Amino acid sequence: MIITIQKGYWRVERKASVDEIVGNLGKDERIRFENEFIRAQNMPFTILLEDPEGYQKIINGNYRSKYDPLALLGSLRL
């Protein structure tokens, strides 16, 4: 989703759950996901996680993946 804010554009990636974002960062999807940001590199962006307990789930590893919680946090720092 790309939205206009005043005189510029802002890229917003909406994710409904931690499982969805972990899926995007897995080995099969990661390159495609990163390429989306590369194509929009001249636009500021935000990843919007619509899960109010999302950060806590990441810290505790409470998602459907063997992705290490610290590695996941590191990937999200971009």
C-alpha cells in the first residue's frame, strides 16, 4: 500500500500477524519481500503489524516458525 502524506509518498506494509511477517522473512519469500523495499527505496516506509501483542509474541518466539526471536528482531531492524 502506498499513501500520500502532504507532498510525498509513504510505503506501508500491513501485516495481520507475526506469523505473516515471519512467513515473508522465511527463505522462500525473503528475496521477494526485500525486493519490494528495494524498488521503493526512495520512499520512507513502515511495517504495520496489526497484532497488539506482536512484539511480545516475537520476543517469546510465539509464532509458527523455528525462526530465532533475536534473528527475527534483527531482520526487522532493516
